[in-house]
Amino acid sequence: MDLIVIHAISLPPGEYGGDWIEAFFTNRLDPHAHPYFEQIEDLRVSTHLLVRRNGEVVQFVAFGDRAWHAGVSCYGTRENCNDFSVGIELEGSDDTPYSDEQYRSLSDVIHTLMATYPTLTSESIVGHCDIAPERKTDPGPFFDWERLRSGLS
């Protein structure tokens, strides 16, 4: 692993809590449960981790396995970021600040990943917006990169 990609997700968009995100990442989302779900019913995506608003961490894919979180992506000169990255989803959106609990859990997870994978450094932590800037905006303007980096010091 050479890269950590921070994402944001809420299902339905702008709503938090419930089991919709877990159902989505395990391909069990009922497309009839909400009108928005019909728009995403054919997507097959995965992520290594989800950090809920309360700081709870849910793992979907083992760190040594490939997750399908980055899509068409490029980091420096390397394409297909799924091949060499860990995807971490934060329960959130572009228009909501993240919780203190999320920053604490995210810092803890990143510390563990950096201790396990020596190729990971604080410089190898990016947003989905950084590796797919024409398609993605997450984790969004409310994500406090300075707060994350200071929590890793």
C-alpha cells in the first residue's frame, strides 16, 4: 500500500445513520427503499473502511485486498489507484463538518496503517478529489486537512 484515499458518503445524500451505507458496500442496497437508490443500484463499489459520525469504524475489505473505491484515478504518474491504495469513507458530505470522533478514529486508523505499511507517510494521504479531480469533490471543503495532519504528528 502506497496511498490512503479519504472519501465521503451519505445515503441517502445528506442523511446520516442507519444501515444504508453498509448495504451499499455489501451489494445489498434495496433500490426501492429510497428514490435515490434507484440511481445507484447498478454500482458495485467497495471500500476498506467506513468511519461513522460517532467514530465507529466498520471494515469491509481487508487492507491487503483490493477495494473498488477510487474509480478512474491518478496519483502522480500512477493510474488505477485501487491497485495501491487504502480507501477510507467518512460518513459525511461536502456541506457538513466532520465530527471530533471521526477525526480521532481516522487518526488512530492512519497511525496503525502507517506502522503496518512503511511506504505510507503523511504525504501519501489524499482526498478522492485529488486523484479524480474532474469527477469527485470529496471529502469536501469541510474536511480539515490541517487538523488531520496535526493529529498524526
